[in-house]
Amino acid sequence: MQRVCFLLKVREDKLAEYRERHAAVWPEMLAALSATGWHNYSLFLRDDGLLVGYLETEDFDAALAGMAATEVNARWQAEMAPFFESLDGTRPDEAMKPLTEVFHLA
């Protein structure tokens, strides 16, 4: 199982709405994530907008590709894009660059 961690930056003026949106993620989005191999997926948000994501998956590239092929993901990414800084025209899920794991205590 791959453990994947990534960082994004949520605009400070959008923090409250970002939290609200993630308190009520669409059921079809949750189902798509599970069906495409996203497990133990968590998002952590700091007050300055730093977002840390963590998930476990068999194959991160396949999990990303699986979600990219869904209609619900296209809608979700379009709605979420305005919440982030420095996307430079990419979707939020395209900006998720995994960090290199340097230590793990099992």
C-alpha cells in the first residue's frame, strides 16, 4: 500500500467555505473516491490555508487516473479550483504532488 502526502494552499478568504464544503462532500464523490482506490484519505487545514492531504492507495497514478475519468470529479474540481492559490491553470487534483516520505514508524 502506498502512503501519499501532498500540500496545497487554500485562499485565506475561502477557508470557512472550504471547511463547509468538506463537511458535506457529495455522496457520489465519496463513492467515486472509494471505487478508484482512495483509502484512509484525510485533509488537514491550518488557519493560514496550508492544506495537508494524506491517503493510502495501491497505485497513486491509477487512483488519480480513475478519478480523472469520472464526471463527478470534473464537477468537484471545477467547483473547488477557486479555493486554491497558485494552481496556474491546473485543477486541484492535478496540483497534488506527493511529498517524499523520509520516515515511517509502523
